[in-house]
Amino acid sequence: MLTNNYLNYLANIASRLNMKAAILTIICLVLSWTTHAQKTRLIINNFDVKESLTGNSKIAIIATDSLNNPIEKIGGTFKFTINGFEQNLIFHQGVAVTDDPIDGSTFVYFKHKNQEKSTGKLYFLYKKGKEITPIKINGLLLIIIPAIILFIAYAMKRFISTFIILALVYGYFSFSKGLSISQIIESALEVVKKIL
């Protein structure tokens, strides 16, 4: 009888130890899961620019994946640099609207930097009435087009004055709408990085 009670006592201790081990295992799994969930923060690696749906002369920045499909699970505050001014944009379901309205057609350079990389895009925002049409500009074209114009001008020396005037008009149009040389170079470097 003594051995039977002793065996029951040992079985009871073993079941308590198994219960404690099971509880400890569950706690460890929950803690590791929450730690993993905190490490897998949502980041913006790509974005697109559209006209805001409210039609209030503001633009919307949409978080997208590499195939330009919207990522609706993006939410929170993200830092963007818009024409050199840093802004905190609040994303709801993958969309953020800028605070300031657009008065007229202009060049705008958007840049977002996260822990992994930075993404920059150059747009010409064409405004007609209250409608804004964003046109994405390849930064490399802003260097290639004037180079082609100058090459043609060099090849045809008698028309050089005409081409200089065209280059000046091109420069005036580009720079009077808010485009600077640093934005042209930075946009061109972004394109070269993507190619390489």
C-alpha cells in the first residue's frame, strides 16, 4: 500500500511538472511570436502619386509593391521629403494625402527613406482647373534631352544659335516650374541605381 501511494504521489508530481512545462512552453511561444510581430514592421519600398479623390487640389501618395499594386495594410506615420521639405504623412489603408494644395503646374520630387533603402521619384504635376494629372518623369531623360540638343547643335554649327535658344527655353521651362539641378541629378542617379 505504501508503494501504491508513493507511485500516485510521484505521478501527481510528474503531472504538475508537465503542466508547468506546458504553461512555460506556451508563454515562451507567445513571447517569441509578439517579438517577431514587432520586428516585421511594415515599410514602404515603392509608392505612386495620384490626384486626391476629394478633388481639393491635393495629391495622394499610395504605398505600392514592386508591381505597383497598392498595399492596403500600410498604416501609420511615414517621413517623406517633398522638394527638399520633410513631411510626416499619415497613411490609412496604404494612402496618404499631402497637407498643402497645389496652386499650379509644377515639378515635384518625392523621396522616402526607410531602414533598407531610399526611393525617389520625379513628377510633373499638370494642373488644369481643379484637376491634377501627375506625370512621372524619368530623371535620366532630363540629362539626355539637353545632351542630344547640344550634340545636334554641335553637329550643325550654322544652326547653333537656334539650338542655344531652344536649350535656354527648355532650361527656363524646367527651372521656372520648381525643378533644380540637384533634383535632376538625384533623379537620374535613382534610375541608374535601378538599372545596375
